[in-house]
Amino acid sequence: MAKRISIPPLAENNLVRNNCFGQLLSFYRCSGSGTAEVINGPPVFCRVTNGTLVHVFDIDNQEHADPDSVFPYRGKFVFKFRARGTGKIKGGIRWRLSYFRGDMDFMVRTTPEYKLTGEFQEYKFEGTIDDFHACVNDRLFWEVTEGYADITGIGLNYPEPVREAEFDVPHIVALPGEEIKFNCSGAQELLCCYGHCKNDLTPEFLENTRNVRMPLRAAGGEGMRFVAVGKAENSRKSLFVSTAPPRLLTRMRNCLFDKSPRHLLFFGDSLTAYDAGRNYTDIAGAFLPETWSFMNAGIGGDDLPRLAKRLQGKARTYRLEHFEHIWDKIPDDIFLFYGANDSKANWRDDYKFPGTSLEEEKRCLEDIWQVFQEKAPRARVTVISAAPGYHPYQLERNGRLREQKIQHTLFGIPEHIKNFNRAARDFAAGKGWNYLDFHRVCAAHGDLKSLFIPDDGVHMTLTGHQVLAAALLEYLQK
């Protein structure tokens, strides 16, 4: 199995969607005898009067955007918000607890009761999750008494885990009943969780962390997760074991590779950055020789203009520090997987224009080519075509937003994706780059819907990642 080379951590990920009420009360509801109303500031805030405001998490998005927010045992949490008003306010956080056969219970932590003033103040509440059954956050709430409270700037974060515990493999793919084996170093405890957040069995601690051998249990969900906990505060590391359709798994196992050392570098948007530990880079890495290594430099929300600026080191570029060490090990292969954000279109223009025009796409690719010529002139560069997504999910979701006249963008418009891919393919051919047509792979799959998550139809399911990993492995063996 190839070695995953990590890059410096990103900034903390806020698990709260619509944290400043830019999409009104989507993901929120008010209960009790009070009322809740979004007011355009600045800042935009929600005024709650003698009631309880509840934020309901989109758990699917949470699991894909930040997999370490699922089973966050021994993890630190930071809950904060800004508020002003005439009354008193108390906040709370709720986690689902995972028990045998999917029975549901909850763990709740509440803040002190705060006396509000006429000016916005930030309130911060911190703690550590000490119940290993804690599976996933499912809501936040604020109780307002004796008047009203204006609330904005909401955040729930798990600070980046300390890298103390390490697994010797990036990922494991197997069939139920097959033996899986791995080693874990630097861990005091090793928690085995079944089926990610869709559990059929209660989590359990394993007696040893080294030379672990056990059968992959068919316990529901998508496989198994192992969470290693080290000595330091917030020291956690996850290893994912996924199941795959037998025919697809056979394809991946049948790929043969040269054992000579090779390093792969992946650039991409959230389709590359999300599902850390169980996305297509990690799945492919599980089948590559141990003499190979790979680095995932994907960043959620990225597009080609932002990538070009970051590669050029331009000041004030979003997450510029993320690329600080990407050239420490010169890659033999570089992969570019973009297009989802470049092809999205704004509702105010009736979705006619993609976020990145064709002229800007070509200009950015030229800038990126120049950097690659300087940093890794001998690397083989491969453009992975933009995925089609499952557009009906986007149309359903954005139809509601359009009716409410809420600002939004639409992903997956076939014409924009087709034009983006054509321009990328032509540019690659002109520069001697390779082109991996993932769009065609998706179209030939037979069940396009299964490749993309229902939450938005853009990000990939585990099946989608496995399909791309198989195509990538077959490409690499050539």
C-alpha cells in the first residue's frame, strides 16, 4: 500500500451551515411561544423573542465534509456565537449516541446562562467529548428568556487533531468475511466503529493496536472505521475499511504496477478534499505498491483561478499556507480534477454563465502549466475531466431556493460541464498532458445516481470514489 504524505492542516472546519443566516432560516426552526425573524443588518442576524431556536445539522454533509466529526471521541469542541439583546440566553449542543442495533440516545452539553447587552458580544463554550458512543452532532439550540436576542456568527468546530497516532495503511478495501490487517503506532486506545454513522453494532475498544487481524464484519453501512486515540489532547486518527462490489474490487486488485518509487500529487476541489481517509486518492493508494507515495492537496470550494493564484504564491490567496510543502517531494505524476465550481452558475444571471469563463479557464491552465514547468518539469500531468454529477438533485434543491428568492448557484449544468471539459481536453493535448475521461466513465456506469450524494448531487458517494479509484488504477498501470 502506498504511503500517504500529509500536508499542513487546514483551518478549522465550521460544522454549522448557514451560520450567519445568509439563507434565512434554512437549517433552523423556532419552537415554543416565541418567534424568530432574520433581519438584514449589517450584520445579518436572527432575532429570537422568548423562544428556542434550533439548528438542525445536515448529517450527510457533515460526514462528507469532515469525517473526523463523526465518532469524535476524545475530541475537543469549540461552540461560539455572537449575540446582543435585552434578555438572557443559554446555548446547547447535542450529539447522537450510537448503541446496539441502532437504538438512539443523546448527549447534551449546555452553556451557562448569559445576560445580554445592547452590543454584540462573542460567547465561547469549550469542552472534550468523553463518551465513546458519541457518533455525530445533530443539533444546536439557543433558549431565549426575558426578552429578545439577536444571534449571528455561529460556529461549532473540532480543532485539527494532533498527529500522534498513525496507521500503516491509508485505507483498506475488502469483502465481508475477509481478513483485514494493519498496525497502529502511537495510540493508547483503538476504537472500532461499525458502518460509520449508520451503525448496527455498538462501538468497542480493541485490546491491542499492533498487528491487528480480524474479519471484516458485515454490520451495515459502508464498512468499518477505526479511531486511534493518543496521549495528547485531541489526538485522533481514523482508518476506514470499505466494502466494494466484488467485480469492482477484482478490477482494482488485478492492477499490476512497477515497484520503482513513484510519487503522486493530486490537486482538486471538494471532490478531492472531502471524505478524507476514504476518497478516491486513499482507495487507490490501498492498491499501489508500498514504494509509492501520494499527497492529496485538494481544497473544498476551489476552482482553477484560485488554484493558479495559490500555485503562484500570490498574497491573500485563500488557504495559501496549504501549499507550503507540496513541492518538498517532487512528484512523478500530477493530477488536476476540477470543473465542479468552475462550471457552476449564478441564479441572478439565470444560470447562463459559468463561474469560470472558457477564456479564463485557458488562461489559468497556462499559468498552472508554467508553474509545473518550473517545479516539476519531468512530471506526467493528467487532467481528470469534471464529473457530470446527478443534476436532478441540484434542480430539486435549487428550485426551492429560487422560489424563496434566496441567493444560490446551480452546479452540474450539462452544457457548462461539457464546455469546460472540451477546453481542458484541448489544452492538455496541446501541452502533452494526458486526459482521464471520468465524465465518460460515469456515463457508462449504468447507475449515475448512485455515484453522487443525495444532499446535493455534486459530491461523490463511496461508490463514486471507488469507481474513480478503479479508473485511476487502470490508468496508472499503463
